[in-house]
Amino acid sequence: KHRLGPPSGLTGTGSETEEEEKAELAAAAAAAGVEAAVPGSASGGGAGGQRASSAGAASARPPPRAAAKTPPPAKHGEGGLCEAPAMRRRAARNAAARDKLCEADLVQVGEPVTLFTRPTCVITFYSNAGQSLPAARPGTVPPRRLFAISMSAPACAKKGAIRDWEFLRARLVPALFATGFLFLQAARGILPRSLSAAPAFDRRAAEAEEDEEEAADAEEFASELRGGAPDLLACCERLLPNLEADAKQESLRHCQAAKEEREVSFRRRARFERRLAASAHLPAAWKSIGDDAFKRGDFFTAVTCYSKRLDDLRTPPDAEAAALAGAFADGHEAAVVLSNRAAALAKVRDFHASLDDAREAFILRPNWGRAWGRIGLAAASLGQVQEAVDAYLQAVTFDPTPAHVEALAGVVARRGTDPDAAHKGKETGNGAMRTGEFGMAVAHFTLCLALLPPDPRASNPDNGDEHAFLRSVLFSNRSAAYARLKAWPAALADARLAVKAKGDFAKAHCRLGTAMLGHGLTEPAYAEFARALQIEGQDQTALKGRQACMSMLPWWTSSDARRRHRERFGMDLGRPSGSTRVYAISDVHFDHKCNEEWAHKIDDFKFQEDVLIVAGNMCDTRVALQRALTTFKAKFRRVFYVPGNHECWVPAHEATKIPDSFAKLLSIFELCDELGVDIFPAAVAQDVFVVPLLSWYSAEFDTDDPFPDPNGTVDQHCRWPIADIQVWRYMLKLNAAHLHHLFHGTVVSFSHFLPHLGLPFPTHSKMAKTMGCEPLDEQVRAIRGKSRVHVYGHSHLRHKKYHDGILYVNHAHGEDGGKDDRAPIL
């Protein structure tokens, strides 16, 4: 709605009399075809016009419709009486009386930043850089480019947090103003240039020179305006003869402000040109700027920066060696920049220019795989499949990265499958392996794998794959090539795919074991070599691999062992002494129903701050062991465990997945890591340590007949990779690395088998030969500590007595222990 005049009782400066206004309105209405309004009222007409009354009601009759074509209706606020001079003067006066309005559309820039103040606040940045700037309307001011910072603290939304908000705002707003506006404004006026140990110019002389240049700029700008520029007031008189003196002065002020703004813009542009000319001799880090632009997705800026860097690298045109050097002073860096620009051009889908840059980079560095990869990408995008395949073959040969390998497979897959060509290509890859060209071998094996049809078992496991053996061989051979290149992650991935393609292929398991060994996974590597020997008993690679694993395991340097010690040894070193209790039990035989029920009846909350030691013979199978350890881990804060002889059995139903007893022992270690059960020494409180010790029995424990029983069947289900009489020696070797830790205070060690001849055990049926190991007691006593306790099991005879200064404890549960009501239960 348009206000046609000031409120009743008010008169604007320079207003006409009421009679003059009515006369002008009547004349304008007659010209527009509208009847005059009722005296004493003001009316606004025109198509779509609105009316506002200041004294009384008003009415207007629309003009009669002409027979000719009706003109289109005018917009709201235009045409009719709205164009009358009186209407315009009143609108101008009302606009001048009101505060001018500036509408700015601020849009969030970037992500909000959380400041960890007290209370926490969030800083958000806004800008109207994307807002279109419309022409100024009466009463409005066009917005300039704005940058805003918003600070909010959700924690201060409560009424009681007003003081916190006032304190935060008083302390943080000045810092935001200084950093977000003053520093940012200064930083935007600095061009990116390289740092120097000495100043590039004398500051005082530069300031004096800058003052002189600014004076010259002002004189130049004044001369431009002086050249035939008319007087602003005269222009206003000629163009707007009916304007009043105040309106003329207002227009003059606007013109003067425009002149000043133009002068400021002129000086700013001149200053920028001078700075740019002064810094022309300073090299800019265009490549780094381009790399940053590429990372954030500003590919056009990256192309520009790379082009500027190439211009800096180009030699003078008249240099004699320009033709030989490829017109670049540094061909190595130029190839890198060209390759980067080719990648940026490919991102903006200018593949022809990308291909030209990639070829130029290849000329500068023919043996660089990335340049070949850029050629392959551009050629593939342009539909030149054969050139893309050839380029990616070279890229993988010189730089067999996963990205190049995947790109080669994708391009070859466009040409369709060809199993016969895959067979022939395998021989080419084998030849490259024999000559030591492992990158070329990876390229040809990748080409052959892409020529095979997809594995039908991926969609339905019941389907058969007629190319399973060839697929497994290709993955296995490529894994071997990666292993020779020391690319262990890629070798490991290919070896797993080879085993997945054909599980009974011994070489695939050997490749997987080799890759795991190179990757630091000694424990699972042993299982793969053992599985290969289970398939082919005399495979020399598998025999060497298994022996290598067994020689490395006692040092516990694998990634799993290091993590196990790093994460769990000192996690309770700061726990106060006296805040926890240590319970012990052995020979639980959880796979017996009565014992499993007994374990579940243990109180769920009573022992949540305590530690449980389980000294072996928990159950026979790995599945039952998982149930047992899960049950005990839910009852106690920490559970320490060592396997007994029953856990090392490999029944017939487990032999298909577990090749031998040592592989089962290592799989139990892996299970304990998954469940959070401790199998390495660790502190359970201040000055209290628990030390598990692996053990096996020795026939020498029978002092009357220290020889193995050839007819013994106690552990007939065990399948050791070494002689049975040597197992106890290897177990003690596995303990050696744990004896050198700096234990102190109370140390509780435990093992499954008996370490001392003075401990009670059954003596019938040659039981002594499978009861204990006397050299184990030497390791028990080698552990340092003021107060010593050793827990053991296997004998099923409860015992608690000091022997030579060490308290030996046996709290066996037994196969039928769950049927009895025993106290204490642990």
C-alpha cells in the first residue's frame, strides 16, 4: 500500500497547498482515464493500484473498457496516479523521513566451528557473496559484500545462564573481531609469495614511494573527471527541473558519494596492480596452491595454478637447449605438474586437453607410471579402449598401485571375456616373474583376471565355477609378484582371493602364509602353512614357512602380540592395591552339562571388581571354550587363562578347519584376544602381577622310569608338528620372553601342569609321565617378586602349601564338580 501523504496534522517540508495537490491529482487522473476522488480524500489508481485514506472513505470508478485491445495491467505501484508528480514527491518525503532499509541475504560459509570454551560455543561464518545486487529503490540501500560471524552457546539458553553468556560474549567477541575481520582483511591484501630470510625491500622507502604513487593516482583520477565532466548541480537542474532544493542537494550528495566510491575503487585497483608488478620477480608456490585447490575440488583454479607453474618452469625461447630439454628448465618437476594438470582437466571433463598434457608428461618421464595412468584415464574417457589398455599396462608395470591395477581391470573388462586369452597371458606373466620383472607380471596377471568371466558363486554359493582353478592360480601368482615387491597389503588381499576361489589349492595357502608373515601376522601365517601341508604333506615351501613361523613365535614380535602386551599389561597399574581379589580354579571341564550349569549360577555382580585365574582344561573343543570364556568374562572384571592338554586335542570334526594342535593353540590365543581374556602377563593392581606360563608334561617327571610310554594313549588326539617329547621344550621357550619383565611386589604365576616334584598327584598307571615338568619350576622361580604364589592344575587334587618359599595352590573343579556343593567355589 502506498501512503499518499503524512498522517493527519503533519506537513512535510516543502509540500504544496491542498488546492494545488487536488488540481495536480485531477489533471493526472484525467490523463490516466480515472475520475477524480472525493474531496478531502487521497486515492491511488491504475491497474492493480491500492488505495489508502487519510481523512475519509474514497471511491474510484474504473474507466470504461475500450473496444480495442486492452493494455496489459501495470505492476503494483506503477502506472496511473502512482506516476503523478505529487505522488512521487510524497513518496520521496516519506522515504526520507523513514530509516533506509538494506536487505542482505547471508548464506553459511563452510562448517560451524566448535570452540571448547566454558561454556562451549559454536562459531558460524556467513557471507552474501552469492547475492545479486538489485538497483536501489526509494527508502532502500543496496547491500555491499558482507562477511559475518555468528556466535551461539546452546548451554546458555537457560535463564540462569545469562551471566555466563555475558561473560563469554565480553571476552570472545573482541577476539573474534580482531581475528575474523582485522586479520582477515589484512591477509586478503597479501599475495601468496615465497618466504625469504631477508626483507625484499626497504619498508620506509616503500612507504614513501607508495604515498607518491597514491598522490599520482589521485591526480590521474581527477584529470579523468576534469576532462569534460559537467557540473553535477547543473545536470540535476537540467534533468529534473521540478525538483526542490532539498531533493537537488540529496541528488548531489548521491553523486558525490558515487564519485568518492569510484575514486576508492580506482585507487584500490591501482594499488593491486602495483603490488602485482612488484611481486612479479618473486616466485609463487603455484604447484602447492594448485594441489590445495585440487584437494578441495576447485579444479579450474588448480588448472590455472598449474599453468602458472609451467610458465615459470619454461626456459627462454632463444635458449639453445630448449628443444633438447623439452622447453622446461626442470623436466622432472614439469612432468609432475603436467600430470597434475591432466588430472584436473579430466575432473572438468576436458579429456582432449588432459590427454595432451599426459602425453607431454610421458615424454619428459617415460618410465613414470603416473603419467601412463593419466594417458589411460583420458583415452578410456574418450572411448579409445586399446590405447587405454596399453597405457594402463605400462602404468601397472612401472607403478603397480591398487588404483592402476583396478583401472586396468576395468578397461579390459569393456572388451568382454576371453578365457583362452587368459591362459596364454598367464604364461607371459610367469615369464616376467622368471626374469624379475615383477611389475610387468602384476600387469599381465591383472589382464588375465579381467578376461575371466565373473565368479558365479558370488550370487549363489551353490553354483560351480569352471574357471576356479585358473582364477586361484592367477590370484596366487599375482600375490607372489606383490610379495617380491614388498607390497604386503596387496599380496595379502590377492592370496585370500586365491584361497576363496579354490580352498584345496596348497600353493594358495602358501601364498597367504607368506603374505601374512610379511605383514607381521605370524600366528595366522602358521595356520596357513600347516593347512598347505595338510593338503600336500611334502610341499617344501609350506615346510619352510611353518619352520620360519615356529622360530619367530617365541620372540612374540608379531603385530598381534605387540598389541596384546601394549594394551593390557599396564591397564591396571594405577589401580589401588587392596581394591581387587584374585580367585583361581582349574580343570573346569565346561563341556560337561553340570559344570556349565554351575558356571552360570555364579553371582553376576559379586565378582565384578575381581580377577579369575583359570589354569587349563576348560573344555575339549574351541566352540565350547568360547562359551566358557564368555561366561566367566561376564562374571569377573578380568580373566587370565592358559590352555591345558584337553584344549590341544584336535577331534575329527575340527580337523577339517584346524590342521594341528599348535594351530589350535594359536587360534585359542586369537579367540582370547576377541573376548578380552588375558594370556600374557599383566598388572591387576598396584604391585600385583599375574603371569601365565604355558607348559606341557615331560616323562622325566617320573623319577622311577624317566622314559616316554610307547603305549600311552592319554593325549592321542593331539597332533603336534614336532616330536611329542620336544613339546615341553618349545612351550618353555614360548615363556622365556615373559620372564624379563620388571615385576615387583606380589606376583601370581600359574600353569596347567605341575612344576614341582613335591606336589601331590596320582601315581597309578604311569600317571607321573604325563603329570608335570620339573624345568618349569626353574621359570617359576626366575620371576622376580617379594611375595610369590603359583597356581597349577591337572592333578585334580586340591593343594595349598609352601615349597621352598613359594605358595603352590591347586583348586581343581573336576569333571563332576558341578554336582557338589563346594565352599568356596573358587
